[in-house]
Amino acid sequence: MTRGACAIVGMGVTAQGLNLGLEARELRSQAVDLALADAGLERDAIDGYIRCFVDREDLRYMGLSPNFSVSMMTGGATPVFSLLTAIGMIQSGQAEMVACVYGEAHSARAARGVQPIGAYGYGYPMLYGLMGAAATHAFHARRHMHLYGTTSRHLGAVAVTQRDYAVKRPGTLGYGKPITLDEHQASPMIADPFRRLDCTRDTDGGVAVLVTSAERARQLHAKPIYLLGGGTGHNIANWHKGVPFDNHDNIEPAKRRAFAQAGMTIADIDMAQLYDPFTISPLMQLEAYGVIAAGQGGAFYADGGAGPEGKMPTNTGGGQLSAYYTTGFTGIIEAIIQLRGDAGEGQLKKAGTALVSGHGMNAGVQNTWAHASLILGSEQ
């Protein structure tokens, strides 16, 4: 990947929430229309289509005629992977304008009695009673507590920090609904040590992002957001070493590639938009990315280090915990909003670069997640 050779030129985000009354493909179609309007383009401009997760009907339903259509699945890391794939297709001459699209209607599926398989299946340990994402991620939290003395109140500081961001953001689930640390501590236990306010929740909604070359991006009216660097890693490596729970993901190779491509260090990053299915997740990732030393994440959040005036503002729209769940697109969208200067009351004073992460899709056993890193910038 060549630094800044490609850019995001269109972003579409539908209403987000529960019981929106729309099927998934209609949410995706609306998101694509919003992204095209954002870029000032018509549908025939899209000549590459990447569907995050699996669907065969989108092209017919939307009337698209791209050079290629790809369905991609690596859990919550899929959106970042889709952008990296879009870059590869553009730079290899396969397309000029690639749409990366997500849209799910979990409420509609639940109403029909259909539950997502990910809610249950996390590899063969499921056969022995290990069920669901909360139970698997709880291993990371318990291990961190054992190694470093992290407490439930530290996890609560993550939840409160992100809710404080969402309170100011219209359209988020947490808008106008602050929480306190005491309320976090009083919320029901879900999977020890996670309480209800440590956990994200599925929401309905669609997202589309348009990627093109930097040269073409400068010809469009939307402010380009440049793709500066990307990297991938997989925690199956730490499973083979016997230390999967010490590491939230195998972040080192992803981080190394992303920052090398961008020609940057963590000191050059203004904000982090990190995948946050549970409160332990951004805490451990900030440590792994080198924002703070291992074991200091709890104190960092408790002292306001991830807040708007802190060392590394993190998940500044509320993240998945308090904004909405569009898998890894939640962080990507918030990074674009901040980099464009469109965050309103929640706009950061310094927002020129962003670190984004994705995480998900185990390799047949718990906590063997894929990881993807992305560095975005308002300047090439």
C-alpha cells in the first residue's frame, strides 16, 4: 500500500437503532445512495462492490453494474479489510470507484426467530458450554485483572468515557443519556467480570464508504480522507504460543505494517477509533498500540486519558458501546466525521490523523481473532 494513494470520497450512514422497520438490503441500498450523494456521483460511478459479510442479491436490488462484486467475512475486522481490498483493486487497475458496504437488520431477523450464529458459535469450546462473545472476551478481562490488578471500576471508566462522548451526539443510542460509574457497578452481571454496561449490543443500520484514487478524489466535492497505512494480524499465532488471553489480538504485525506504510509513529496520531465489543477491548488495544505501557490501561481511563482533553481521545462518538453497532465501520465513520471537522459539539480540537482498528472472526477456537489496523488522515 502506498501512503495516500487512495482516499475515501463518500460516506453514507442510515438511521441506526432498533426496529427500524427495514430489511438489511434496503439499509445497504440507502447507505449507498447517501454515499453517492456525499461524493456528488451517480450509481454508474461504482465499478467495484465489496459487501461486508455475505449477500448475493445487492447488485440486482440496487441496479449496480460493477467490474467485480466480493462478499467478505472476517467478523468485526471486515470493514477495515474491505478498505484494504478496495485499495488493492484500485491500484491493480480493476476498478476506479469501490463501494465498501455494510447493512444488517438484526431486529427484523429476531422477529422472525432467526438469531445470528455468532451469538452462539465460537469454535469447538461451544461443545463444552462456552457460549457467546461476552464469555470469550471475559477471558481477556480476567487475565488482565490477574496480571495487572485491573478492576471492574476501571472497566466502568471505559463505559462512562464513551457514554460521555455519545451524550453529545444526536443519532447515537447514548444521546442525552449519561451514565455514572455507580450505575455501571449496579448493572447486572452478564459474564464475569462483564456487567451489562460493559457490553455492546446489536443494532440495525447501513453504512457505505466510497474509495477511489487520490487523483480522482481531488476532482470531487467531498473532502477526501486519505488512507495512509494499513496492517493485519491474527491471534491464532498467540494461541499456538499458549498466550491468547494475554493479548486481545495479535496487534504487533498489524501495527508495524500500518505505521511503516504511513511513515508515522503513535505520537503522530490525534485520536483512536478502536473496535469495542466490550470495555476491556479498547483498554488492551491502547496498551498494545503503545499509547501506554502494558497494565496501565485502567488507570489511563480513570484519569481521563481517553477523554477529549486526554493524551489519546478514543472512540469519540461513543463507539459500539454507546453509539451504534456497525461492526468495524463504527470506528471508520467516526474517524471520517472527525477528520472532516463535522463532529459538532463533539469535535476534537486536534483531528488530523486517526488510528482505526477492526477485530473479529475467530479461527475455530475462542479468542483467536483477526485484527486490522488503519491509519487515516485529512492530508495526503
